[in-house]
Amino acid sequence: MNSITADIKTTSLIYNEFNMYICPNNIFIEPVQNTNIILNIDRIDFTSQKQTNNGQIPTESKSQTIAGILGVVKLLIGPYIIIIKKKKFVGKINGHDIWQLIDIDILPIPKTKLHLNETQDRMDIEYLNMIKQTFNTPYYYFSYTYDLTHTMQRLYNTSTSFVNIPMYERADQRFLWNHYLLKNFCMEHHEFCVPIIHGFIAINNCILNGKDFVWTVVSRRSRNRHGPRLLKRGIDLNGNVANFVETEMIVEYNNTKSSYVQTRGSIPLYWAQYPTLKYKPAMQIAQNENHLEAATIHFNEQISIYGQQILINLIDHRGAEQELERNYHDIVTMLDNNKIKYEAFDFHSECKKMRWDRLSILVNRVAHEQDNLKYFLLGSDGKLLILQKGVFRTNCVDCLDRTNVVQSLLGRRMLTVMLQKMDILNFGQKVEDQLDFESLFKSVWADHADIISIQYSGTGALKTDFTRTGKRTYNGMFRDLKNSLLRYYKNNLRDGVRQDSIDLVLGNYVVNAEESASLSCPLEVKPALKYFMYPIILMIALAMFMANAVFTSEYNTGTYIFLLFWGTMVMCVLSLIFYYGKEFVNYPRLSSFDNGKRLHHHQS
């Protein structure tokens, strides 16, 4: 084992600044730190080769500065190279610079697109825009010297040769967001390629009792079974669950390092809640799938990575969520694993009438388990003092709003323990009693909630007024209403495109060069006529009804008949739209879904 200090800190496996030259027949990428070598990408046969810099770059070529390569994706024109155009410094973890991805550029490697027909050209641009949309979703992070895909404890448990392995290969593949983009490009050019994670990072320099320390929150989103809220629920055949996020709190003080890890993820059953234009679509639990087998695969992996599992289930014990809760409980019972403990807490029932103080019931109930699972602590001399033996795996239906509230409370309780152990807080002092730091703590966790929610649901989180202030407020409830309506719109009318965009970047869908030529392109599929006609008729009927209701100066029998007619038209068309609800939902075009089984249109 190594102490994640000197080796990683002094070993730079990736260059951090490059000059890029785009020439007629080649693209040259030259590391600023080592101009003796260049990466030569041939624009005719698309091969790439690392070479000694012997003046291959034409003297008249203009250069642009880039911060790294994210990988290569093949579209209809051929391969595109994705580069980091702009980055932002976030802070340091264990002495290593951490960066946020701000802007990318996607450059075609082929020197011409004359081989495309008109339709292919149009479809290629659409594919290109979808990839840009994925990278416009906040936030992506990277480091040239620190492996952000691993927790401090996992890094500690690696062999001494770990630091000599290219960053791409040694990464935790669950969180390596550009795995597919790098897969066929990075093997020979890893010094040019930057692994990225998707999630949230906040690094804060803090002072308590006159002692300076760094407090960091890192959340890593899994790339497995990833997609928007209503299109990705439950588990797949490989035991991957939707919206799985690993969250690590890190404290660094006087060369002492400590971290605490929690996880969240969808209920590990085959279940779905596909959008149908209803505000709350029905939850469907698959009847003919082997839930136990998939859950066993999932928890075996979780236990092998994290140790003991305390499952905190925050969904309702009545109404629409009741059957899901009961099935989850039954599966855990059938697993009969002494490393798994199930804790059900009906969040909405326990905290109704804005009694959010009752969350202390849950925190106190699991306090003993939290103390037993401990946290990771490394002394200033690199000696291991404490290992974390397990995690709390928290979920609600979305694993967003209720989950984040409870994770923040568990995190605060353990942070108090960590700060006391490191002699930053005195015995008896608590995080919640340090007013300035408590304000920062709440703000960071509320920001964390918003970002993770935007990534999964398309809007900021609900219930963040409690996370920010410790109280549930009416202003917060109105904000939640606004976000809920926005979620409804995006989940029903925008998320199909978002799923397709994600699938392109993650390699779940591979574009075939013959699309829109000898093969059909799924992007060309046009919706049925009623998809356009019904909304147009609805708008006309609503406009006529409102015009007569608002601008009529005198009401008579004819006016009332007119209002009745157009009002009836509005209700009839609305009824038809909701009756055919699924046909008006923006579903993915690149792939279809069947209890986690991906069905591709075609693969190259």
C-alpha cells in the first residue's frame, strides 16, 4: 500500500497544455511542456501517431492553445476529435490541481465532407449538436495528476506500481465519463488524453478555532445505466442502477487526510416509470424478470467496493410508492446477507406539515451504524489510522431531493466526528454550532443538490430551502412548484433528445457511416401526423375561446354558444392528446428500452 502522497503528487502522466495546428492534410498537437514530440493525426486515412518533432509542422501554420483531448467520436462524416478549449481552476485535492471543463470544440478529422449526400450532411450536424448538448450539461471535472475517479481510500489501497499506469487505465471505469471516446484512441497517446468525471466538486479553504483546513465535496456520477429521470429507473441485467452517485467528503489539515463516502442509486429492481404526459406516470414493476439475480449482482459489487451496506429507503409506505417499497424490502430479505441492513423511513409521512425536524429520528436511529462504519483517516506521516468499513446507500424515487437532504445530515454528523478527531474542533463542539462554517456547509450541499438534480432531471433540486437554511419555507415550496412544472415539461417533451445525446457520448449507440445512404437513419423517423395536428388544433381552439371570453363587449346567446363550442373543442383535443399520451412524449430515437435491455437499431 502507498500513502497517496509523494508518488502521485510528483508524477505527471498527462501534459496540461498543447499547441494545436490544423493543416490541410494533418492535425498536429504539440505539448507545451515537451516540444520534442508531437501527435500527428492524418486527415486522409485518420491514423494517429506520436512522433519526434522534426519540423513536420508547416511554418505558416497557425496554432491554438488547448488543454487536452477528450477523445474521438465517429459520426457520418467520419471521426471527430473532441478537445478541451477552456478550463477553470477549482482548487487542490492532496496538492493536485483540479479543473472544471468550461468549453469544448469538436473538430472533424476528414479534410472534406464531399462524400456525404445532403441528408447525411444534415444528420451529421444533428448528431454533432447532440454531443455538444451533453457537454453543455454541468459539470465535468478533471486533473492531470490526481485520479478523480477514485476515493482516497481506494487510492490508498492500490499497489505501489499504480502511479506508473496511465490515468485512463487505472481509473474506476464506472466514473470515467469519456471511456468510450478514449477507448480506441488513448492506448498509445495517453499523455495527451484527459479522463473526466461528471458530477460536482466544491473545494473550500476554511478556518475553525484558528486552524486552517480544506473541506471538499466530490460527487461522481456513474456512466452505467445513465439517462434522464423518467427514461432511466431501476436496475439492468448487469446490476447497474440508474442515477448512481458516489459522494466523498474530504478534510485535509496539516498533511492529515480524512474522507467519508456515501452512495445513492435507484431501487435495484426491474421497474420503470415511462413518461405518458401524466404528471406522475404509473410505476411499473416487471413481473417476469429475475429481480433477485440482478439485486444480488448489484449488492455483491457494492460490498466488494465499499463493504457493509446500510440501505436507507425514503419512499412512501402508502399510495403509488407502496408496492415499490414492499418489493425492495422483500428482495433484501431474500438476499439474507449480514452485510446488508435495510432502514425504511417514510419521509413524507414523518415530515408532513413541515415538521422536518423529525429527520433527527432517522439520524439518531442509524447513528450507531454510522459510528461502526467509521471513515478514512491517514496521519501526517502517511500511516493509516482508520478505514471506512461500509457506506450508507440512500434512495428515494429519483434519488435526488429527499436523498440529498438525508445525505447532508449524515455527512454533517460524520464531519463533526472527523473534525474532532483531527483536533480542528474541540470535544463537544459540533459543526452546526459554528455559524459561518455551518452556513457554508448548507450552501455547498444545496448547490450539490441542484447540480446533481439538473444532471438527472433537468432542473434544480426540490427541498433545498431546508438544506440551505435548516427550515422548510413557503418560498421554498413555491420554488419547488416551479421546478416541478419545469421537470414535467422537460421529462415529457425534451428528454428523448437528451437520452440520445448521452448515448452517443457513452457509446451506447454507434453511428454507422452508411446511415441516410444504404441504411436508414433513426434521426429521420418522423412522428405521426397527429403529433403536429392536435397541438395546432388545441392552440387555435384555445385562442378562439380566449378571444371571445376577453374581447367580447356584449354577451348574448350566440356568444355563449361560441364559447361552449370552442371550450368543448379544447377539452376534446386535450382528452385526445392525453389518451394518446405516449405518442406525444419525446422518446429516444436511437434506442429503445426493455427492463434495462438495450436494443440497438444497428451497430457498426
